[in-house]
Amino acid sequence: MRYKILAVILIIITLGAILFRKSPETATVFRGEAIRAVYATGTVEPTIMVYLSPKITAKLVELLADEGSRVKKGDLLARLDDSQEKANLLEQEAKEILAAQEYRRIKALRDKNAVSLDVYDKAHSQFLSAQALLKATKARFEYTQIVAPSDGLIIRRDGEVGDLLTPQDKLFWMASDETPRVTVEVDEEDISEIKIGQDVLLRSDAFASQIFKGSVNTITPKGDPIARSFRVRVNLPNQTPLKFGMTIEANIITEKKLNTLLIPTSFLLENDNVRLENNKLKKVAVGIRGTEYSEILDGLSENDLIIK
């Protein structure tokens, strides 16, 4: 009886192993587009970006623009405390008026030869000096107003009303109205394959289901010896939904072949062998190796079945 029970258990185990044995994965050789690409990561950034800082040290008293504000050239963005600069301006205007009056008086006398040339030259010099100081004082007074140097978008603001700002502080970061670009870092071992005009496939976690297309615009001529990488800038199409600062994964297409034989790269075994349907190994010649699919130059035909 005991042997019968053991025999039944053995039969059940054997049947279970047969029933639940994992079937081999299969793939069919097909024709498609083979792509070789260089992978890189980077960020979306403005094509042109400027930092707006105060030119004098003063307290911030008013903010007229904020992050996300679209501005025009000459728009007033912020005001600094102008009380001291206004007082200086009034004082210098008064000095300039007095210098002008004195110059006109001396000039009239000089025209009648009633004063010496030295007296005239001194009055003229004091008048010109007063004019120059007034111009400089007006410029400093204008520095209390921070205006947009061009049309653009305020993408960042660092400062609050009441802060004491210096010329070293960046109050606004402003991007031009031009289409943004992507800047990626390419490993130095791959940079020789990168050329101007190559297509680039871009992906962002913010738009996980979308692939964006771009093209290589510029390649920095000097690499970073520490990171061992080169900076590559990629043009984006107009009206892209990608936003400044987003992290981007890029595949720069360095080679492309149409209507070529392909198999899943995962089916390539050691020494470029594949396993045929009859379980025999066959060596193949591989062309472009992609992360998902690889090109087969020789050894297989279209519709051949291979297993893993």
C-alpha cells in the first residue's frame, strides 16, 4: 500500500513538471527599421536666458512681475527704494542749474571782453562737470527700476518685497520667447559618432507616453575632462509642451537602415548564436545592435522562427 501511494505521488509530481514546464519564448524574423543610437541625458533650457540683477544696493519695494509672467521689452518688473537716489537727483539738478546760470553770465561778459579767458574756461568746465554728474545721477535713479531688456518669459524670481538687494543678487531669470532647446551630456567615447543634423528621440517622465523628435544643433568643441563628456544641444519643434528644467532622456540616432531583417536583441546568444526552432544553434552575422532589436546580415531569413 505504501509503495502504491509513493508511486501515485511520483506520477503526480511528474505530470506537474510536464504541465507547468515553462514553454520557450519564440520570435519570428521580420523586416523593419534598424536604428543605432547614442544614449544621453540632459535638461530643457531656454535658447537665450538672462539674469536680471539690481545695479545698485537698495531695498526691494515693489514687484510687478512674477514667475510665469510674459513680458515685453521695457516693461517695469520691479522697483527699488529710490528715496536716496531721488534726493541726490534733486541736489544735482539744482547744482546743474546754478552752474548753467553762472556759465551764461560769464559767457556774456567774455563776449564783451569783460573777463579773462581763464575765468571763462573755469565756468565752462564747471558747467560741463555739472552736466556729467547730473547725467550719472539720473542713470543711478533709473537703476531703481528693473525693466525687461527684451520680450520674454519670467521663469524664476528670487527676492521678496523688503529684501535688501545687491548687484550680486539675481532677482529675475528671464527666458527669450524663442523655442526652448535640450542640452545633453554625451560620453567622450561616443562623441565621435555625433554629427550636426542627426535626429534625436526625446522622452520625459512628465510625458511618459510620448516621444518627441529633435535634431542635433551644436556640439561643444571642448569636453569636460572630469565628467569625460561633451555638451550637445538639441533643437526642439515649435510649441513643444516640454518645460524649462525638465529632465530628458535622449537617443541620438547615428545610423538607420530601412527594410532590413530584425530579431529581438534578447534572442542573441553568446558569440552571436541564435537557437532555431529545432533547438539547434546557428551563428548569425549581426549588423546594427539596438537595445530592443538587432539587424541580421546573414544566417536567417524572413519569417524564420527562433527560440530563447
